[in-house]
Amino acid sequence: MIDEPPALLEDVGRRFDSDHARLDERAFEQMVLGVSTRRYARSLEPLPEEVEVRGIGKSAVSERFVVGTQRRVAELMRRDLSGLKLVALLLDGVHFAEHVVLAAVGIDVDGGKHPLGLREGATENAAACKALLEDLIERGLNPNRVILVVIDGAKALRRAVLDTFGERALIQRCQAHKKRNVTDALPERMRASVRTAMNQAYATRDPKRARRRLENLAHKLESAHPGAAASLREGIDETLTVMALHLSEGLERVLSSTNLIENLFSRVREIARRVKRWQGGTMILRWTAAGVLEAERHFRKVAGYRALPRLAAALHAREVALDRARGVDNRKQAA
């Protein structure tokens, strides 16, 4: 028996791994495009009769899709974030069966959108939220820079953000979630009019006027529907944070809600529409990563991105003020 040179064996191994990676990637791309495992073979280009075709059965393709999505999850969760000049961080949680997937998306100063990370959990609790944020920091997100954080309104998310960033986080509560929470506490006949009133308040683009209108609405609701009134008042100022920054109308609209993440998850649901039964959190996380990364390929700059330098300047000014205040406090303690 003649031993093969080690270099030759290594080359064969690399080509074998590369071929399998291409097959896994091919299966991933076809599944994302909506080709079912049963129809996968029909989607391939025809090969000469003398060429033996293997690995295109339903089970084989499914296994390759699993491997391909596992690779995508790992790719997303290993991304180095240290080079991103982020001005906004959007956080939202979306339910799949009994599980919640938390997603983080960043917006840089040039208007680029970046999926930053995912975290699967049984509930949208503070521990899961904080674990996601800590992972982002470990991969390079600077917790000492002031950043706008847009959240869906969940108290657990807010608590995790404040525990992680403290006063370095400028929090914006999602206006879309606020409207949904308030109207859900009302009878059907009142929902449209209350939603319209809230839309008109947010459309003023003046935080003082908007707050006055929202408070008046809460006062009108309080007697008959105290739950809706309390929901409206809870965190009311944080729904107006972006409005107070006096950005362009288009950018204000983008940063006043977590709709950007909602749009990502609509792509996930579109890709996963053929899934009949979710088999645990790992499967949900794989499909979510597949949808998010597929959506990322079609990302454009956010609306109103030309106003982002103004946002960056406002955040920097807040950072300077905080540092100055901390310096004064340190000098007082030293004295």
C-alpha cells in the first residue's frame, strides 16, 4: 500500500469540505426561495445521464438545510461589531409558538441597517434581554457611548437596557406598540377613534403638544376605561423621545417604532410558512436567522438618513454633558 503525501490528503479534505459546503449552501438558498424538499431535485439543472446524482432526496436536502442554517446562525452570532458607528439600536421580541425570539438591529451614522444578534427564550424576560445586550457588548458594542435605543415597550426590555447602559441609553418606546396596547384595552367600537386621536397627537411633531393631547385623551378614557388610560400614561414621555430631537420627518418616523424589526420577522414568517410544527427553540432560531440574513441582502438605507449626523451630534452632546457631570461628581467625592 502506498501512503498518500500529507499535503495531498489535506487538499482532498479541503475540496471535500468545500463541496459539502456548496451543497449545504445550495440547499439553503433553494429552501429560502421557497423550494420544498420534495421539489428540490426538479429545481436543479439537468446533468448528463452518465453522471450519478446523489444527496437530493427529501431527507438529505433537509439535513443540508439544517447544516446551512446552523452555519448562518453561527455567522450572525460571531459578527464583530467594534467597527460599526451605531447611533440607534432597535430591540423587539416576536413570538413563535411558545417561544420568543429577541432581535437586535443597529443603524449606523450613514443610514445602514445591521442585524446584530438574536436570542431565543420561553418568555421575553429581563434575563434574556440582558443576555442579548451583553453578547453585543462582548462582540464590540461600546456601552460607554450614548445611543438611542428603540424598544417595543416591554418592561423587561426597558429594565435590561437601563441595567446595561444606564443613562447612556436614550430610550424611545415604540409608538405602534403603544397604540396597540391602548386599543386592545378598549371595546371594538372605540378602537378606531382612539387610534386616530393618538395618530394625530404623534403627528404634531411637537413633544409638548403631543403630550398634552395624549394626557387629554387619557383623562377622557379614565372613568369608563381606566386600564386603557393607565396604559396610555405608562411611559408616555418615552414615546416622544425622538420627537424632541427635531429630526427630519422621515427619520423620526423610522426611529419612533420597531417596525423595522417587524418587517424582518414578516420575511421570516414568509420563509417559514411551510413549517407545520416547530420542534424547539433551536429550530426556531435557525429559521429566524435564515430569514433575517436573507432580508439583509435587500437592505437599503433608512428613510431620512441624511438627518442622522444631527442625531449623532445630539447623542454626542448628551455624552459630553454626562461625562462633565461625572467629572464634577468625582471631584466632589475627592474633595
